[in-house]
Amino acid sequence: MRKVAFLVVGAVMLAGCKAPGPPQGPPGGAAKPDLAEASQFQALPAVMEAASHPRTPEKVALGRMLYYDTRFSSEGTISCYVCHPLHDYGQDHRVKGVGVGHQQGDRNDPTVFNAAGQLAQFWDGRAADVETQAMGPPLNPIEMGMKDGAAIVAVIRSIPGYQEAFRQAFPAETDPVTFENFGRAIGAFERGLTTPAPFDRYLGGEPGALNAREKDGLRTFVSVGCATCHTGTYVGGSMYRKAGMFQPWPNQSDPGRFNVTKLAADRMVFKVPSLRNVEQTWPYFHDGSVERLDDAIRMMGRYQLGKELTETQVTLIRGFLASLTGEIDRPYIDEPVLPPSPGNRAGSAPLAER
């Protein structure tokens, strides 16, 4: 794994902003997608910007380091990367997440790629954005196990390199080392985690980016009703739906969004997941109960659409979903060398050595 030297924080910052990604749509006069079914989708942005959370190279560089650093967990073993490995599409392929003390969480870990543009974070939508979401796992007793935000701040203040990085990332603040800025920095990094795919080139006016079978799959995906929920830029991630619209979901142990709202109507309601990179992010669903994509497609037909999809339909839909597998910007996500703790020559051990 390529390392980025931590000689000066500014050197890391050079990788902070991504190059322009796929076009948002065809320019005037350019070719348009040749299928009407594509009209309800939009190409990925290069960066999932938010006016309320402006990004800077310094903030992104800091967020990248915090994302990889295990020192913000009670045992020094867990970081954002451990549960969301960026070199494997942000999915650790466990049925449910595993945190400090080898404790198992309640749900499957969703990928962080293309997450910042969705309507909310977590399966139940309890965090409004990735900046808020980033503050959740460190304080979760099962995930990273830190006592409180003050404990996070204490770790930051104990590492001189981080103190300087926070000053550069938040230069207008008298005291930039805060737990809120910890979340803002990680969020700034995560807003660059987009994966442009062949489907984006197709939406951007390149009809040949999808082959005939993938186009047949898109037609099938829309015609059977998948796109009713899996729509928009992220092919999902824009609404909540009940798991088990036509038949009760097999596993009823997780009440979903009900835990957030306490409304009876939200029992078994979850955020519709994005289908981007879905081939690479098994196991599927909030409970991680299905490993094979074909089986997941069949279940969606049965439980969400009230249909028994044919083998041909399943095969065609899977073919379309393959066009959603995107490219990971490897330089952007490569592990940096972390600022050392006092008395140590380096930061926490490289992931490859753990």
C-alpha cells in the first residue's frame, strides 16, 4: 500500500481534492441516453458537496488521517477503515459489523462510497449527514468504545501533529480541536468518495458505455418496478421503505426506523440502499442475511414488489447492476502515515501489519 509521507501536513493536502469526475449530464447538443428508462437517473457528481460543510484540501487531508487512525477507539484496534475498507469498496463482507472486544453489532455495515449524497446516514436515517454520522461509531460501546467526545479531544491534544493539522483545517477558529470538527474533517474526506461507473458515462451522453445486455437489464430493472425506490443519482438512498411491502420480511427482530421516530408506521422501515457498487458490497440488506446478488434480486421481487421474477429477469437485472460498479480513486483513498504519538517514531501500525 502506497504511503503518503507525514513530513508537513501540507504535503498530504495535495491529494485533498479530486479531479473532475463524470459529467452531470450531456451538454447542449450532445448525445443523450438512447433509452427513455434512463431519464429518472443522474450521473454522479465529482464530489458530494454541501454548502453547510465546505471542503478544503487541509480539511480533507485531516479527515483522511482520522479515518485510518485506530487511536480513536478504546482498545486502539478499530478505525473507520477497519469496518469500511476503502480498497474493497468500503465493505468488510461480514454479516454484521464487529467492533472492540470482538463484539458484533446489530446491522450490516453499509459502504461509505457515494454515501454523502444520500438523504441521511445509517440504515435508520438517524444521522442527517456524514459529518454527524462520523461522530457516532467512536462513542458506540460496541463499535469503537470511547467514553465521550472529551475522550476523543484528549487523544487529539496528545498528538502534536494533529493539533497542527486541526489548526490548518479550521484556521478561523480560536480552539479548532473539537469533537464536532473531528466529524467535519472525516465528512470532508468522505464527500470525495465517489465511484464513477460505466452507467455515468452512459448518462453523460455515451450510449456505447452500456452494452446491449446491460441496456436490456436497465429496461427490465425499470419495467418490473425496481426503479420505484432505487432511483436518482445513487440508484437508491433517497427515501425510506418498509422491508416487506408484500410479504413480511423473514427477520422481524430489527424494527428499523421505529427506533428513531417511535412511530408505529416506521416499524421495519429502513433507508433504501444505494445500488452503486452492489456487486462488490455483499452481504445484502440491513441484516446481512443474503450473500448472493441473484438471491437478493429475487427477494426484492418477492417481498418489495410482490413478484416472482423469472431467471431471465434476474440475469438481466444483475447485468445492469454490473454497470454500476465504479472506479475507486486509489491515490485519494491510500493510507497516509499518521502523526506520531509522543515518544513514538510513527503513528498507529500500518493496516497491513495488524
